[in-house]
Amino acid sequence: MSKGFWSIIVGIVLIFGLVFYFNHSSSSTGSGQPTQNIEGLDKAGVTLVEYGDYECPYCQEYAPVVKQVVSDEFNNIRFQFVNFPLTNIHPNAFAGARAAQAAGLMGKFWQMHDALYTYSNWQQWSTASNPIPYFQTYAKQLGLNVTTYMNYFNSSKVNNMIEADLNKGNALNIQGTPTFFLDGKQIQVGPQVSNFESLINAAIAAHGKVTKSSSGSTAQTAK
């Protein structure tokens, strides 16, 4: 066979090798710190934490619900998203976490977080053999410099941040996603806004705070 044919074969192998590496990389040096993907004014002193996987269909289902809850309770709570990609069953999950954290280093974590979970986007990148072009498209749509974005995406800094998140979740013996904690206690909650807000209002009451949600309603508090 011609040298040109073999050059094409080698090129294809290299491309798929890079995709595999960035989807499954776990070469943490142990120097990374857990991410700090946090929003909310936290006036009621209540913390909601989600351990999530961007490829997970259940996380995608919960995403618009959690977004609405955070919007409604923005004044009251502190919400944190922690990466927990289940790479044994979701081959693009680690790459999805890289996509979000790379944007985070450029000040657009939550925007990329939302783009990844938007159903039409999620259907495409989560099943792609190479999701990277989709991430580049989302980065461009968010007004990010794509070259800089990809430098962050490929960096050991981003890799180590995600590995630190994974270590944090493993220390809590998390088995699946999404897993939620409210004020440090794991909660079981269905994908409805009312379910979350019932638990959050109870937590606010336990703190003895009188607050108003972003929607203007007053939370009931303990006397």
C-alpha cells in the first residue's frame, strides 16, 4: 500500500488516541485543589451541593430544576457543583467536566455548565465519538477565545481540579449521580422544584433565619 494511505491511517489513530486520552485521563499529580463552582448570596446560611456528571442522563434531567431552584433561592442559599464523572459508564463525562472547568478559568463556568446540560446540546456531545468540536462551538458562542479555551481544556491544571473533585466524592462514598447534600447531609429528592424548596425552607427554618427568596416569597423560620 502507498505511503499516503498509511499516513492517513496513522493520522486517524492519533486523533482517536487524543480523544480517548482527554475522555479518560486520570493522570493526577495530586497537586490539584477541588473546584469552587459556587453561586448564591447565602443570606440564610444554607448550602446545597451537587455531585454531578455532565453525561449522566439523570443529571441532565435535574439540571433545569436545580437551575430554577437556585434562581428562586439565590438570596438564601449557597449552591456548589462538584464534578463526579462516572467514566466507567460515561466515556465522555471527563471531557465534559474539562469543558466546563476550562470555561470556568475564563469566567464562564455556569454558562458552559448550562450549555452542556441543554438537552439539544447534550444529545449531541454526550454521544459523539469526539465531543471536542462541540465544546469549541459552545466556547465560541460564549464569546471565549477558542485557542485559549483549548489550552485550558488540555491542561494538567484542569485535569487535576477534576481529579481532586473525584477524590472528594470518593471520600464520601458517592456511588451515583446526581448526589445532593443539604447542609452537609445527603438528601434524596425528586426532580421537582417544589421538592427542593420544601427541604430548603426547612433548612432555613432550622437556621432561624427570616429571608426572602429571589421570587419575593418569605421563608418560614423557627422562633
